[in-house]
Amino acid sequence: MTNILNGKDIKKMSLTELNALCESLRSEIINTVMNNGGHLSSNLGAIELTVALYYVFDFPTDKLIFDVGHQCYAHKLLSDRPAEFSTIRKKGGLSGFPKRDESEYDAYDTGHAGTSISAALGIAKARDIKGENFNVISIIGDGSFNNGLVYEAFNSLRPLNTNILVILNDNGMSISPTVGSMHEYLEHLSKDDKHRQKVEKHANIFERFGFLYDGVYDGNNLEVLIEKLTEIKEKLKNNSIILHVLTKKGKGYAFCEENPEKTHGVSGGSASPCATYSKVLGNTLCNLAKEDKRIVAVTAAMTPSLGLSEFFKNYPERSIDVGICEEHATILCAALATQGLKPYYAVYSTFLQRSFDEIIIDICSQHLPVTICLDRAGISGEDGETHQGVFDLSFLRLIPGLTIAVPKDVLEFENMLKASVNFNAPLVIRYPKESLSVFGDNTCDNFKFGKWEIIKGGDGEVAILACGERAIRLSLKVSSKLENFGVNVKIINARSVKPFDEEMLSALSEKLIITVEDNQLIGGFGDGICRYYSEQKDKIVKSFAYRDEFIEHGTVEELMGEYGVNADEIADYIIKKCG
Amino acid sequence: MTNILNGKDIKKMSLTELNALCESLRSEIINTVMNNGGHLSSNLGAIELTVALYYVFDFPTDKLIFDVGHQCYAHKLLSDRPAEFSTIRKKGGLSGFPKRDESEYDAYDTGHAGTSISAALGIAKARDIKGENFNVISIIGDGSFNNGLVYEAFNSLRPLNTNILVILNDNGMSISPTVGSMHEYLEHLSKDDKHRQKVEKHANIFERFGFLYDGVYDGNNLEVLIEKLTEIKEKLKNNSIILHVLTKKGKGYAFCEENPEKTHGVSGGSASPCATYSKVLGNTLCNLAKEDKRIVAVTAAMTPSLGLSEFFKNYPERSIDVGICEEHATILCAALATQGLKPYYAVYSTFLQRSFDEIIIDICSQHLPVTICLDRAGISGEDGETHQGVFDLSFLRLIPGLTIAVPKDVLEFENMLKASVNFNAPLVIRYPKESLSVFGDNTCDNFKFGKWEIIKGGDGEVAILACGERAIRLSLKVSSKLENFGVNVKIINARSVKPFDEEMLSALSEKLIITVEDNQLIGGFGDGICRYYSEQKDKIVKSFAYRDEFIEHGTVEELMGEYGVNADEIADYIIKKCG
């Protein structure tokens, strides 16, 4: 494929050849995603747009910034990486997102929503300061377009006094269908042509912010796209432009076109979990909400991935999807709680980073009983650096008044959810995507936050304090390995990361305390245990957590092993100390 | 004053009496702020508006939410706290911000910008779910109105299907004059009446989002305000409304009207610092920027408070104020750095919490040489819970690839700034507002990040590792106290919180290691040192940092003492261990 896909040749191609190129790209992307997993339908919809951009503009001199990056696969194939495309999302292979370290064609690293217009403005402003001359283009989907960063960037276009092109790739979808008034406005602009033209003359919203507005409402038509982009390129010297392009998510692959929600992200792995935490969240909340009218579910554009589709169907009046607006979602929850309701905010760990300030100020300083259901915590795998959920125990533990619970399995998760209903304080329950095991006793009907349990007794030499399913599974492996060496370990399910179970901690007689967590070492659970015993000179605390680096993409198992949380290392350490 | 100011009596007053009430409120506020410090000119501008709201609506049944809260003083006087108003911002007295714990009239705690519309939506939605009946009102200034949260909230108004009143109190100012296209649009709406009416009919931005738009362009006129609010109240049953009210910041106090930037915040204390870090930042950056054309300064609506007015005047083409948009500012800096520029982002510690995700993803995972100048770090005093800068060492330390420097005084700060110019990685320099002392050697021309220095030698029993000016001043006090007990301490200027100076740490012979920092204990500097020595059984690490609670308002000294960082406690501990 390498020859056809060389971006440098595109400019010499005829329209027929270009259309054939789109088809090659399409089948290459479908085949690769089916093997490796990845983002499918968003990438399929943007192929013609990407080819047209490569035909009209000059990359990497011109700069192309993909918001989030779920639409960058054709770009990766067209720039300098077609031969490596089959390695995408594999450890050591190409990233599924734009990466400056990977190619000079990737102008800016993305992964979280709404950053591309700010980044484009910064790059364009730098160009102006340095007196250089190139075009800067942001491609943003209508889902990301709901994020507050877009407004912040729009609002500073005039003060920055620079020129960029924003391409709004509007396929009507985030992962869920896009919600909100901006989306309605976009529909209105693209559907009612006469009205649109009148509006444009008078008060198009984007023109208010200093953009010229233009549209391609047939955005999978290469010829139209090329014509419009060529026309626009000329205007970019003296204007900023927003080009509204309507595309079809999943274009060219019937199953995707018909099922855009199901084919946004495709899983490449073959290992099938026994359950997922998100499914348990959905089922349990549905059951609890039958009895308890205070329960409200809040999401930020990821309802199905979080397991809440059924809840949203059954309790529409108590279901809120705010779009990709994690900060706003957090404040909404706090405000609902001031009125005696019981909000459950389900969100991926990596995206909760956006709510850090609001968890401190809105939820915790007001002591409000919001429950955050923190999904995809720990290493999330193939999405890489920008999507690992490895910081949350650290950034949450430092917040006063927050209880942090980490279930050992889905049954305990269910117990925690039941107990959360009458828990009258800020609460986070943290869990990974997959559930692979069920451990020990789960019959507890009256779960209490703040208490740990002993999963396996020991002989007084070593205690492992393990947080969450992955850590407990690992600890049991360690325990098996050590049996051969005559070392017997106690394993504790440290299911409350804040507060600690101080009663159990103070009673531990073991001299060697091992902590295991699926989180960054600095500031995490282990650091807290280390501090707890800091003045007790008879205890040694050794923590297994991720070392202080960004964690690339790969499988969960590969990455846990490589970054410092694996059974062999733990067992070796214990043997060295006790064997 | 208690009688006149009882909100319950307002509804019986004549217009003349109401105007007299406004004047009483005005003089009460001026007198109190002159004594206690506080937010002056923003509060003065909103007096008539607040009185009109109390006249027309029924609080606390109706809910009133002040964005940030710099306009809530008249509300505090009119509700249930006139007698305590003289205690505002004093330890144990009234808070300078709305606080639910303080009064049922305070519907939602605020302090950071842009949250009030989200909070109003949440409260209104809860009302609807519960089938209750009251009005929900957000008052937001045009400065906060630039924040992305406003757009996120606007965008979800229709999906939430509820009704609120948003009062946009437009005085043309944040702390600095308000910037951006939204502000231009607001000016345009209020000034060009004919055009406005035409726009309103066609495509007023707010109506696009589902609000009715109305305006009072003479917003210090009580009669007009009352008339308009009465009219609007009726419509609120079936509509959400945005009422655009033009007010005069500093109204009624000539000096404030003429100097709104200087009188936004008034300092109550009499202790005058020998210098401020912000002044040193401004002077040093101005000097460096003469030689180095790569230097760009970025702020989020606080240019003067951060010491950068002169820089903005001298280098307008390299100065960016984005308005109250901390996230956008962070991404802009990252993007500028991708092009080889050298951005300095100056910001208060508490507001940097908003940029947490962008520091991780945009700056650090891309390894970009952005320098964050982190002002008002540590306890900031009278503004209380929402403004203390006590979490930053913890939430920054957990981010891979970030260097964190804490100067011991303004001279070292200057050296750090000079060294930062050629430091090619993400960097935070953290400092409090005031500088009171200069310590030890500052002649170093070639400052190196990552290295500590010994401020005072000891005798081998105790070493104090102190972070920053306040901690070092405290440590010297401790040292003096201990001299009487024959205990000699070594004091180390631990000016690099990340990375540690491991060479110095590994060479320390003292058995007792004390850490002192102006930061939350959990995850902070001390926790890192505790971890460093965790496997060395001959060392005891004891940390003095703030205990795990929200820190109320009071003076810096009062609060440091009460929350766990004071010379007496430290000295007592050391005497107990060594004496």
C-alpha cells in the first residue's frame, strides 16, 4: 500500500484516482481496526475530508490538528507512516492518536476533547510572532464542539488577532448522539438553506466571534470538498474561517453506518471478560432507582460505554447527558445534591481530570453526597498516554472530605453501590473496565465504607494490601509463587483508599507491608500507607505502583508488567526480604 | 443597622426608602471593606440590583446564586447577617463568599468563575424532579461570562428542559477590563439599540440557546430594575431568561469608579511586605524579554495582580490575556511552545486547579517547555476555602516530567526565572503573595534546578527540609527556640520539590528529618521524603503540613498555626525526640 498512500503524490492525482484512494484507505482502515481494535466509524466518515485537505494544503508545513484524534487514521496513512499502520495501538507500534514524537505531520498531541482550536490559535500566534507563513487547521467533531474550551478559544480569536481554519466535522454523534443547543443550531444551519443564508448575513454565531462561516453539507463528496477548500485557502491569509462539513459516521461500511454508537470504538482483543463493571453499574442503579426516587444518573456523552443506556431508557426524567462537558456535569451533580437528590456521575478516570477543581470546590468543600462512578480506572490499554486512568487515586486522595472506595470485584461493587445510597458524603467508587474474577466473601448485605477485609490469612511475615480487582488477582498470583518458597502471605482487600481502615492497619503484626495498586506511585495508596507507618520503625513498607512516567499504549497486562506492577517483581522482592 | 437592613421589610418600602437603603448599604460596605479588606468596587456596582431582587423575589424560598461571589455583600446585609457583617473575612466571622453553612439564603457556595449557571440549572432541575415551585437565579459578571462553563451550561439548557433566570451583571471588567468577542457582542447589544432589536428578532445568540434575552442598560436605577424584574418574574414559569444589566463598577464611590482595577480587591491588613513576588516576576520577565524574543506572557484576566502590567505595556505583541479561561490559557502555552517560543503562564495556585488535565496532557505528556509562575501559593488568607493554594504541590508532584521549584525568597525567584529561560522542560515555580525576608546566599549566577542548599549547618541530630519562604522563616524560628534546649538543627532550602536533590538526601546523616511546607500533607513534599527514606530504618521522617481539611478564612499566620504548620509545634516535637 505504501505507494498509493504517499501523501506527496496526491496532488498529481485525478479525481477518479483520488476517489479510488479513498476506497483503498477505507478498506485499509476497516481491515486494520478489525484486527487491532480502534476507532472505526469516526475515521471512516472523515476519509474524503482528509484526502481533500492533503490535496489542497501542504503538510507538514501547514499544520493539521485533530481534536481528540478519532479521525486521524487516514491522515496517518497519507503522511509518512503507511507501512507501520498495521502496528497501530500495538505496543511499540503507532499510536491511535496524533503524536508529535511519531511524525512531524502530527502538529499537536490530542486525546481529550475540545483542545484543538486553542492549540491552533497558539500555533498560529507563534507563527505571527516569528513572522512565518503557513496555514493552521483544526478539525473538530460536533461532539467535542460542546466542550467549554471551544467557547474560550472562540472568544479569544479577536484579541489574539491571528488566522486559523476550523473544520467542524459534523456527523451528529459523540460516542452517543450529540446533545444540546449548539448541535440544534448546527442542524439548523445545514438543513434550512434559505434561513441559513439570511442568518449568515445578519448574525451567524460564528461570525460574532470573528470567523467567516462556510459549509459543505455533502462532506463525503471529494469534488465539492476540494473546490471549497481551494476557495477557502485563499481567504485564510486575512481571515479565520469555520468550515462546517457534514459527514456520515461509518461512511462506506454498512454495519457502521447503521450502528454508529456500537462501532465508535472497536475492541481488538479476544479475551472476553466474565462481566464488566459498567454493566453492573447499569443494572444496580436501575434496581435502586425503582425504590429510591432521589437517584439521578449524569454522564458526559458516554452513556452506553458507562453501562447506563437502560437507566436512561427507564428513567428519562432522572437521566442527564450534558455532552462532553465534564466540569459542567460535576457542578450539576453538586447542585442536584444541595436539593436532597442523589446524583451518580459516571465517567472515565482520565476524563475526570477535567473536573478536578469542581470536585474540590463544588462537591467536597460543600460536603455534598455526590457519588462518582469512576470507570476505566488504572491502565486502560491501547489508547495510550492520554487515556490511562493512573492518576486518580493520587489526585483524589489529596482532597479533604472525599471517601474513595475500590471494589475487589463486581459483586463487591454492587454492594458498594447499594451502600452508597445512604452514604451522606462525597464518594468515589473506582474500577477498571473488565471484571475477570470474583473473590472471597460477598454476602455482606450491609456494606460499610472505610473497612477492609482479609482475603487470605498468612503466617505473620508479609501482608499485601491490595487495591482493586487487578491488584488482588496479582497478589493471589504472588502468593502462589511464594508457596514454593515456604513464604505465606496475608492478603488484604484494601477497598477503602480513603479513609484507611486504621483499626486493621494498627493491628497488623507483619513486619513487611507490601502495597499493590493500579495507579501512579506518587501520592497514591502506597504513599499513604508509607506515611501511616513512618514513625513505626519495625515496619518496612514497599509499594508496587506505576513509576513516574507517561504510560504508552499496549495491552493492560503488558503495560502493568512493564511499568512496575507485576507478580514476578513482587514475589522476587518478598523472597529477597523473607526467603 | 440591623433594622433597616432586614430583607423581610424591603417589600413594604417606598422607592425613596429603597434608594435610601441602597445608600446605607453602600456606606456600610465601604466602611467595612476599608477595615477588613475585601472586594469593593464589584460589590458597590451591584447594590441596586440586589435590592431590586430582594424587593421582587422571595428568598430563601427562591434561590440566588452569585457567580464567584464578589457581588454578594449587599445580599449578606439584606438577608440574615447584618449584625455580623463587620466580621466579614475575619477568622471566625462571615465569609467573603456565599456559604451554605453560613445561611440558608446562600443557595450555593462559589469562589471560582463560571459555575453559577450550571449550579442554577442543577437546582432548577432538582426542583422539577421533586415537583416543587420556586425561582432560581444566577448572577454572573461579564468577566466570569468568558469562562467555558457558561457555554457548557447554555448548551444543556434545552436538554435539561428547565427554567432559570440568568442575570448578566455587565460592568465591563474582570479584575482587568474584560476581553474577547463575547464582551464585544455584549457591548454591541447594549449600545446600538436599533440594531439590537433587529438582532433580537433574528438571531440573538442567547435565544439560540433557548433563553429569552432582555436588558436593563441603566442597571443602577432601582425603579427600572424593579419594573423589569417584576415583568420577568411572570415569564419565568415557562421560560428561561437572560437579563443583561449594565452596572457601574465602584458605583457611588468616586475613587472606585475612576480606578476599578485598583479597587477590585482591597487589602485590609496593615503589614506591608518588603516586596511581592509578582513585582519581581514582572520586572524580571521584562528584562529577560528584551534579549530573548521567544518570551511570551500569558494570563487569565489577572494581569495587574500577577505583576505583569508593565510587561503587557512593553511587549503587547507577546502578551496574551485570555480572560477567565485557565484551561484555554494552558493549551495556548503548550501550543506556543511547540513552535519554539518560551511561554510564561502566570496564575494563582487555586485557579490552576482548573488546568489540571491540560498540564498533564498538553504540557507534560508533550514535554513542552512551558513555565507556570504559580502565585498566591500556600494559604492565601482572608478569601478562605475556595482560594487557598494548598493543594498544588500535591496535584503537581504526581505529574510525570514536571519540575517544581519553590524559591526561598525573591532574589532566588529572580535567579530561577533567569535559569528558566534555557530550561527545556515543563516547569512550575511556586510562591506566596508577600515576600518578607531574604535568606543566605543569592549570588548564584547560574542557578540549577534540582539542587538544594544548606541554609544553616547543624550538629547531626535534626535536619529540617523546608520548602519556600514561609517554611524557611518558620524553620529559623524553630532553630532559635531550640538553641535554648541545646539542640542544633540543620536547615535545608528544599527549593526543588520535584526532582529531589537525591545527592543531598542520601548524604544526610541526621536521624530525624523534619519537613515543612505550606501545602496539604497528603501527597505533598513531605510524603515524598517519607517515601524516599521508607526502606532506611535509621531515619524518622516527620512532616509539618496542613492537615486534611478545608481551610477557612483568616490571616495567613492564624491559619498556618491552626492547621498544623507553626514553630511551636515543630519545636515541641523536636524537643520530645531529641531534647
